[in-house]
Amino acid sequence: MTKSHILVKYIQKKETKMLIIKEYLTAVKLDEENKLLFAYDIKNKIIDEQSEGILSEVNELMYQKIASHFHIKPEDFGVQIG
């Protein structure tokens, strides 16, 4: 097996779980391994990876969307309603 085949298999296994919240032009990425949620700005319909930040506080609507989409308790990932 070549290095490129190994890399492709690794990428396929490490699936990115992402939620787009259009109302806030925000993308949320779930990092189950580190028990974190990351937030990104959306600009011109493109996720701005340079805007990455650890999500720690959200409003009730975002909290519910995150909980429902990822089937998690956001507080278990360091996110509180503020």
C-alpha cells in the first residue's frame, strides 16, 4: 500500500462533523476526540478557516441547533448558554 493510499484511508476515517448555522453566518465543527466545538465565520458562502475559535458561549437557539444536530450536550464540550 502506498503512502497516498494510507493518507486517503486516514482522512476517510477522520470524518469532520460540521453544522452550518445560516442565521448567524457561522459553521460549528465537532471535535469528539478533544471534547471541543470550534466556530468559524462564513463569508461569501465560504467557511473562513482563519476565523477558527473554540466555542464557549452561545444563545439558546444555537445551543438547541448544536445539541440536535450532533446529538450531544454542548456543556459536555465546554459550551454554555450566555
